[in-house]
Amino acid sequence: MENKIINLGIFGFGVVGQGLYEVLNRTKGINARIKKICIKDPNKSRPIDSSYFTTDKNEILEDPTIDVVVELINDTEAAFDIVSTALRNGKAVVSASKRMIAENLPALYELQSANKVPFLYEASSCASIPIIRNLEEYYDNDLLNAVEGICNGSTNYILTKIFEENLSFETALQQAQELGFAETDPTLDIEGYDPKFKLVILLLHAFGTFVKPEEVYNFGIHHLNDFDIQFAKQRNCTVKLIAQCRRQNGSVFAYVLPHLVKEHNLLYDVYNEYNGILLESAFTDKQFFVGKGAGGTATGSAVLSDISALLYNYRYEYKKIKQNNQPNFTNDVKLKVYLRYKTPDQVDLAEFFNISEKYESPEWRYVVGTINLQKLKDAGWLKKKDVNLLVLE
Amino acid sequence: MENKIINLGIFGFGVVGQGLYEVLNRTKGINARIKKICIKDPNKSRPIDSSYFTTDKNEILEDPTIDVVVELINDTEAAFDIVSTALRNGKAVVSASKRMIAENLPALYELQSANKVPFLYEASSCASIPIIRNLEEYYDNDLLNAVEGICNGSTNYILTKIFEENLSFETALQQAQELGFAETDPTLDIEGYDPKFKLVILLLHAFGTFVKPEEVYNFGIHHLNDFDIQFAKQRNCTVKLIAQCRRQNGSVFAYVLPHLVKEHNLLYDVYNEYNGILLESAFTDKQFFVGKGAGGTATGSAVLSDISALLYNYRYEYKKIKQNNQPNFTNDVKLKVYLRYKTPDQVDLAEFFNISEKYESPEWRYVVGTINLQKLKDAGWLKKKDVNLLVLE
């Protein structure tokens, strides 16, 4: 598409959509213009001219002059419908909908392949960090061992405020919401679903392995209390919500879990809404990427990077799928964890391989021990609000 | 070239060449094999079969079955001759020779363009960090303000040992040499020439601006003494050798200078032979890349990434050159510096705009003040071994 002006049809005009509009307006080198924006509510007041807007999706999907569909809406089902129709209609698609993508990766992979059109989604994982592109383009030849990091800006903002400024969980969450880093319903963030969707996408581009979100265990920071925070501080640690996937004996395991992180760890210094990703490979040891993980223009900028890449006919090659030596997914891995609870009946310590520390007080109890990830995933007792878990390094 | 096996002709079999050989051997997904390696000394004992080797460059350059020439030698003139002949002969070229590339960028740009062959050189800047590829592919649309970082592994190793383990400069340098991070003649590293060559390459891919190495001022860590180290420590700082290029009023300035770096700066935590690059842009704020900046397999891995990219017909687009709105290069920028000397006749303080601190003792004197970068570049007095300079944040 080089040297021609591409016409964009955008779905959604929330934080990211408006960020994209702003970024596009201030960037001179990109030959792309917005032709139409499809929104749900025609009566909402908008900061730009009303002629841009429509409520009819077919004004974009069936307009032959629109080259690229940019999908930025929150409704997972509607998003999948839009993206798959656009791909079938031969349009290139850019999307930022991590949940929709994570839940439909095999179908979307087939669609972009069968219709021979590019489908790019850099903004869906870690916003401004070009991690998918780097995993695709740069780490295809290396013996990648692990992708590990902080890929949820709002929980990282909350944890930073708790550990650096001694704010309460509630105040920190409210601040994150006011700054636009956290959704009005923060469940997906604080329970670790949002980083899990990103992890499922990264897993495919890192190792070529398709995994369903429900196969991956996530436990967030929603049970974190003052006792846990003291425990971390006494050990000169902070807490970070870590998403990781890692090779082990020819398989790959993955999870999203809160970790106790020591000061020497590069992830310790990733603050506020920033995201940080550590890649470990056989030849280059550790590589580390840091960038803003939330916010309209940071995410809009990632969307625009995809649009710009389309101008140069870029598409994901999915080389690791094609190389056909993907590791299998497993939850069979031992983790050393801190498990905090109130009364012994709340947890099942028999699930542990071993327990190395045990603490009791009238308020709280904890053990430090080793347990299988699959046991944690199956454990009903982790749903009890008196019970919290932290992975130890 | 997808799905065919590509034949490599390699020039040089030193640390990087052997690193490439090892990386290539252990990577299954790459359809590339070494056909011939051209070396200077046929009598040197080599770890691999002698049938690989030749001393006749034409056995590679004129072999029509060799698709890709990989240039990994130390001799700048010979390297340019090899690379330009290969490009003229229609072969794709991968090179790690930062000095040769930095000194010949306009000619090399013309050659790859005129002969329509790819010329890739990711390993020439920051070894394992995919910074050129990211500047090319990902930051073309963003309003990039600055590229700043540590891009010399051996000086960073030396500075780490000085500040973290209180080693002397000489002991730290010797360790770096023993570990293969520093050359036998370390002048290019410790005087800041090596990071300057990298900076000249990054400047082109960041902003589209061609600059000759001699236009860019570099001052290394060769004058650093115990007094300077104490000065830094008293201010809770470390010293890092920083290469940076930065937009300012429509122009771009660049330099390699030792900086006083505070603990909150992300570059503070880049230790040993690691490199770290901070990108600043209008929309994504800061982005940070960290990875190994020296060592055979880290650099070999970057070379292999370029070879792998060739399999997918990748080449640098040099979009920022083509967009034709490059900033001009300038040395007209004010810097706040610490200048240490022994006697007043050794420096010319009249060159400063202003001086905010002045210190005298029988052993050493220093001033803190503001001075123009062009004045520093022209100042003969910075060559005196009693005089040292540190940029303040």
C-alpha cells in the first residue's frame, strides 16, 4: 500500500480511539486518514465533527474505499464479529481487544491466513511496548526460554502507590480510575484476567503454542492485605503482579500471579502505569523492555504503529507455528509460595509438597512451601477472601 | 528467499564469528548454512573443520551460490571493500562493523539502494538489543524526541566494577579484557569512540539524519580519577558513559559524554556488560530497552537475527530519509557540567556561560557550570590528562 493514502474505518471512540485520533493528527509521516467512526450512542457529545460518525457497522465493513478496519470496542462478541467480517471482506484489521483476541486466537489465525489479509494487534499487549513485533521478528531464531513481566498498568499503579506512598488499596484504585488507567469495573485488572489475555497472545508469538485463557491460572491482587504488605517489606521486597510463560522440560507453563520481587530484579523498578517485559534466551541472557502500559495516547500510538506497518505490507509471519515444533502447554510445575489465611480450615495444606515455614498469630497465619500450579488452579480455597497467595523468587 | 536454504559466506572468525557459528548450530528453525569462511591467517588453529576456510575473498564474493555475505572483521577499510563489492555483486550483506558503517553511511545507503539488495547491521549497535529494527519499524510514526543510553559494554563493565565493587580503573579494565568485553587496545572503548560510531548509526535510523563521526563530540572515561568518583558518590550518583541524540528547536544534537546518573534514572541499574537504551517520544513518554551489549553469542545472535530476517525478505526502509523532513545536526546546545582540573592554567573558564559552584584544594579544583557543546568539542584543554568532565543531570 506504499505511497497511497489509506482510509481507516474505526470502531469505538473511547480512550484509545481518541488517543489514536490525537496521535494521527500530530504525526505527519503517515498517509492515513479517518473516513468513518462507528459508535454505539449517536447522542453522546464528541470532541470532533459529527460527520465522522455512524452507528451502522456496514458503512465501514461494506465500504470498498476503506482499506483498514481499526477495532477498539469493549464488547468482546461484537468485536469478534466486526473483525472476522472485515477479514472475510478482504480488509486489513488492526485491533486492541486483548480479551477478544485471546479467546479467539485459533479462529483469527485461520481467518487472516485463509483471506490473505494482515491482522495486527500490537496495542493488545503492553500498549506502547512493541513486544509482539519483537517476538515475531527478532526472537524467531533464538532459543527463547521465558517471557515474564508486568503487563497490567492499573494494578502496577495500585501496587506502586501502596508500596511507595503507603496508600490504601482503595485510595490507590480510585486514583488509578481517575487517571483513566483502570476500568470502572476493575475486576478484570485486579483479579489478573487482563494480563492473562495478554499472556495468551504473547505465548503464541513467543513459542507458537495456542492456549485457551481458561487453561491458564490467574490470581490477582484482590486479596492483598496489610499483613501481606508487611511480610513483603520485612523481606525488603515489593509485590508485582507477574505474567509469565516459561519453557520447562520441552513444555511451556504459564500463569498470572502476584510475586514477591527483590530489589535486584529489573521488574522491581517498573513503577506506576508502566509495563516491563523480561525475555530470557539461551544466547542473549536477559533482555528487558519498559514502556507505558496504559493511557490513550500510549495505546493509540501502538495502534498507529500497526497502521503504519500496513503501509509497508507488514504482517505477522507466525513463524513459530509454521516451524511446527511448539512446546506443549502444561500446568505441571512446582512453585514456592507464601500462603496467608485466618483459620486452618480455610486452606488444604496437604496439597503442598513441603512446607518450610509456618507462622501463627491470633489474626493471621501463613506457610511458605512448594505446591504444584495445577493444584493452585483447582483449589477452591483460594477464592476465599481471607486467603492470599504470593509467589516467592 | 523463504523456504530455501541460504548459503552464507562469512568474513572473519573472531569472537563474533565463532559466536555466530555456535548460535547457528544450536538453532533449528533457520534454513541457513555456512559455505565458506574467509580468514587472514591460514595457520591459526581453528575449532572447526579446515575445509570451511579460505584466504581468498573472491571465493565468497564471486561464488554465485552464496546468497548472503556476513562481514565480521576488524579492518575498517577491508570491511568496506568487502561489503561494497558484495552489494555490487547483488548479494545481501549482514555486518557488525560499527566503525566501518558509521564512517560510510551515505555511500552504503546509496549502494544498497542502487543495487536493490538488503544490507542489515543490527549487531553493530548495542549487540543483542534490537534497537535499529525497532527504530526502523516501530518508531517511524511517533514523534521521537531522543535516543539516549549506554551502548558500550566494556566501559559499562569497568564503571560498574569501580562503583559497585570499589575496584581500580586498571583492575576493572583488565577484568573486562579477560572476559572478552574489551579489546586489547581499549582506546576506542574508553575514549568513547565505539559508542559514537553506534550513535551515528542510531541517529540515522531515529531521525533520518546523516552525520559524520568527526562532527560528533566524544569524551570517555579515560580521565576519571578517585576524586571524581568521590564527587559522584557524595551526590548519591554513579557515572555512566552516555551516548545520546536529542531534538531541540527543530535540530538534533548528539554526543558521547560521561554523565552523573541518579538512582531514579533507569540507566542507573544497567550493570556490567549490559547496554540500555531510553527512547523518548511525544506519545509514549519513555521506553527502555536493556540487553547484553558485548560477548560472542549475544552479538552472534543479533547477526543471526539479521540472517533470519533476510529469509523473509526484510530490509531497512529508511523511511525517515524518504520522508524528507530530517532535523539538521547541531552542536549548539548548553550543557551543565562538572569540570575537574589541577591548576587554573589547565582550563579556560571564560568559555562557560556561567559557573554556579567552585571548589579548590591543594590537589584538585572543580567548577560546576554551563557551557556550549561546540566549545567542549573545540577545547584543546580537555585533552590534558589532569582535566575531566562529567555532565550533570
